[in-house]
Amino acid sequence: MTDLNERRPTPSHDVVYPGREEARLVPLAEYTRRPVSEMRALAASFYAEMNRRRTVRDFSTDPVPRELVELAIRTAGTAPSGAHHQPWHFVVIGDPALKERIREAAEREEFETYQRRMSEEWRTALAPIGTHWVKPHLTDAPWIVVLFKQSYGILPDGTKRKNYYVEESVGIAAGMFITALHHMGLVTLTHTPTPTGFLRELLNRGKNETAVLVLPVGFPHAEATVPDFTRKPLEEITTWHTADDAT
Ligand SMILES: Cc1cc2nc3c(=O)[nH]c(=O)nc-3n(C[C@H](O)[C@H](O)[C@H](O)COP(=O)(O)O)c2cc1C
């Protein structure tokens, strides 16, 4: 077996890399290697399950236990992030009065967007989905989750700490949140009200935070409909360079 210490970079004359002995490393205890047959079955059933996920725009008002939303956020919080700074914050709103205020403010912005800010090209792209500025899901869904990105962190002593790859990290966390909701049988709508400044104000968040997504969480309305979409096939979204291709 290769000694991992031998694989650390050799220090160049002007860059000093930290050595493995300086890092806080522990054994990878939680990993179990499975037989390929089992991996294949797991991967196929997970794909089939995820392929059933749809963005839902018509929500039931049925309640959802808070614990379920907490579990989805815990799952999102396991996402990888630049330098492990975890530059995200989830604000969860179940208070009907606050949901109403968010809806009012969001619809005001959306009205402007749909009436004046949208280009013709954007309007055409949205046409098959049938979205509009009226957002009943913001009051129908039992929970609204607003995901904030933190452009920098604030340490306990008040000093700022730079965050790295914030968009990528928060995007991955959002994906894991959506996946967790779907896996437990809940639905959501990935929504990006633009501009989002009103959310920082309404929800009292710091200057280092910007709302990136508003995700209502709940059950679908009994008569919910979704656009009749297909997904790009594997061949269209993949390019492989395998050992066999080598000339
Ligand atoms: C970053 C992002 C922003 C989105 N913004 C909106 C939105 O503002 N309103 C909306 O109705 N759907 C929004 N969607 C949902 C997409 O329209 C939806 O994912 C897409 O049509 C594919 O449908 P599916 O999720 O059911 O596969 C957004 C999705 C993403 C990833």
C-alpha cells in the first residue's frame, strides 16, 4: 500500500504547503465498500427515484412536521464546501403572518419583473412552464425555507473570515436539500425572486448574507399539475474520455 505521506506535495522554493502532520486527520471510519452488484442496484433505484422528482407549484395547506424540515436541512448541511466554511444559512418560516408579508413583498418584486424587467427572450423561455407573478405557494405551503449565502463569515470576536466558492457550495447544499425533501415524500419549488434584498430586511439577516433561493416545502395540492417535460438524454449531457479511446 502507498504511504500517503509520500504523496504530499514537495515544497517549492516560494510556496510552503502544510504537511499532513499539521492537518487534523482521522481515519475514514464511516465508509463501507460494497460489491458492484449492490452498488448497481442502489444506483439504479436512486436514479429511478430522483427521476420522479418534479418542481411543484401548487401546494396543499396540510401541515408538515417541523422535524422533517430539520432533517432535510441537516442533510443539506452535510454538503461539501470551500475550505469547509459552510457558507449557508437556512431561515424557516411557518408563521402565517410572516409568510403573508413575504408573499406580498415577493409579488411586488415579481410584478415589476414580469411587467418591466424581463426580456422577450426570458419571457419566451418561461412560457412552457406557465409561471407568473402571483405566488400562492408562499402562503399555501406550511413552510417557506429561505436559503442565504454568506459572502463572508463573522467569527465570534466579530472579525470577518473570507469564504471560498460560495455559489458552488450553496448550490450543492440546495441540491442536497431538494433531494432530501423528495426522498422523504415532500415537494418544493426552487424559486429565485429577483431582486432578493427584501428578504434580508424582512428576515433580519446580516450584511454578509444574500438570499439565493426561496423554497416552499409541503405536500402537493390534490390537483397539482406540472409542465410536460422530458430531460436531456445521457448522451447529450455527457462526454467520456476512456482508456479505450486512447490512440
Ligand atoms: C436556480 C433555479 C431557479 C428557479 N426559479 C424558478 C422560479 O423563479 N419560478 C419557478 O416557477 N420555477 C423556478 N425554477 C424551477 C424550474 O423551472 C424547474 O426546475 C424546471 O422547469 C425543471 O422542472 P423540474 O424541476 O420539474 O424537473 C428554478 C429552478 C432553478 C434550479
